Amino acid sequence: MDRIAIPEDYEDRLRAAHTAAARLPEGPVRDSALRALEGAPTRERFDDAAQAAATAGRLAAQLTSAGFDGTDAGRVVWLRLDYTGRLGSLALSPTVDRMSGRAVAKAVQTAWDAAEAARAEHVMRTEREGADLLARCRPDVRSADLREWIERSPERFTSEATDDDLCEAEVTFAGRLTAFRFLVPNATIDTDHEELSAAVSAAIGLAQRRASDRLAALFQATAR
């Protein structure tokens, strides 16, 4: 966003405007003009607000452009989450054909937890960096209560697998993976690792979309 420039003679213009407003006939028009002029920001206040806006923009870009990687100890699973916790990409190692479905499912959860921990740390670091900026904001009690309710909600969303699906995922309201399992015996052995990666990604993505749709409906209902 382009910065609004304050003219060199800003203060002179304010004084002239005050003089002109004071000459108006007594009444609502003059009162409104004087109130508006009293609320006009000083140059220092304007510069401070501009710096705060620049800081907010930088922090927002820093937060929204980040990706968060996670893997398991054996590097069987690699995945990346975006800043909202949504799955961006996921890949399984070709070595999954030597592992049981249960072991690979556990590796998926471990990789997810690692990426989620990195995301949480990044958000906390950004909040610490912008502590002064956050202190300027008026607390939104309603939003805070809603966020807390979402975090505590026991509601879960699954990919609701069909007979043709290889796996099933379960996530929270916020889209955090809480359970993952393979539905087909020997799926990790009989299925190519790239095809399996796509199936795992699709199952998690579907569960997260269902959570997101439910959350959007909740926001719409509470906004009325």
C-alpha cells in the first residue's frame, strides 16, 4: 500500500483550518468541523502509525510465506505445512515397501507433529517480535473466546473413506492431524510409494477441507 505523504506545511494548514472553522456561525456545522480538526493526527502520530503499518506488513509476510517441514526419525515420511497448518505436500520414501502399514501410519503422525511444532514456534517467535504492535490492538473478546472454543472442541473430521480408499485421516477443527491409518492390508507393500503418497495427501486434504467447511459455516452462523 502506498504511503500517504504529509505536506511540509501540514501544521500551517491545520492552524488555518482551525481559524476558518472558528469563524463559522455557531451550530452543528462549526461543532463538527472543530471536532474533526481536533482529531487530526500530529505529524509524529502519523509517522508512528506508518511505521507500525510497515512492521505489521513485514510480520504478516513473514508469517504467511513460511512453510514448515516435518519428518520422522527414519525419514520415511516428509511433509510440509503452510502457516495455517494445512498440508502443502507429502512424500513417502521408497523404503515403505519394507514396512507395515501401522509403522508408516505412525511415521506420518510423527512427521506431522514435528512440522506442527515448527509452525507453533514460528508463530510464537513472530508474536514476540510484534509484541509492541499487538499491544496497540484492542482485545477482541469474541474472537478470543471463539478460538479457545475451537481449540477445546472434541469434534473431529475424517476423510470418510470408501471401499476403494487406501487410508483414512482424522483432524481437529483447526485441521491438526489426530489419527491416520491404512485400510488395506499390505497397502505399503503392494502400492507404489508415489501412489501411496498421493493417497495419504488426498485423505488428509479431504479431512482438512471438511473441517474448514464446518468452521466457515460456524463463523457465518455466529456472525449473524
